[in-house]
Amino acid sequence: MTVPPAQVPVWERYVAIGDSFTEGMVDPDPNDPTR
């Protein structure tokens, strides 16, 4: 008996609802002089 390969979806586009990865990275911080 042969097991069929798993069906993996192929994504053609990506839509970001929010940018939480970079959110707040450049916010001023009075305790951090590098910001």
C-alpha cells in the first residue's frame, strides 16, 4: 500500500494585518540613550 504525499498549501501572497515585529523598536526611551 502506498501512502499519498501530504497536501501542502502553496502560498501565493501574504497580507500583514499588523506589524507587531517592529512595533515599538524606534520609540523614544528616556532610559536608553541609543533610542
